Amino acid sequence: MEDSPTGLASAEAAGCSVLVVPSALPIPEADGRLVLDRLTEADPRLLRSLVR
């Protein structure tokens, strides 16, 4: 889970799929990335679906 382009780049370089909730800068959607508008959208059902 990341909120910045720098953290996102690091996670993707490590081969991770990333849940992104942008803070100061917008982050576009891309393969291996789930971009949400706010952290409250990451409910337990969504989080469970990401680790299956």
C-alpha cells in the first residue's frame, strides 16, 4: 500500500502489486496497480480479494 510516486516505484521495482491511495500527487492506473480515491474504499472484502 503506497501513497507516493516514490514508494510506488520502489514497490513495483520489487515486483509487488500495489494498492495506491495518492496523497499529494496524482498516480495513474496501470497493470499491477489498484488506485483508490480514499483509504476508506479499502474495505476488508477488497483487501481479502487482493491476497487470494
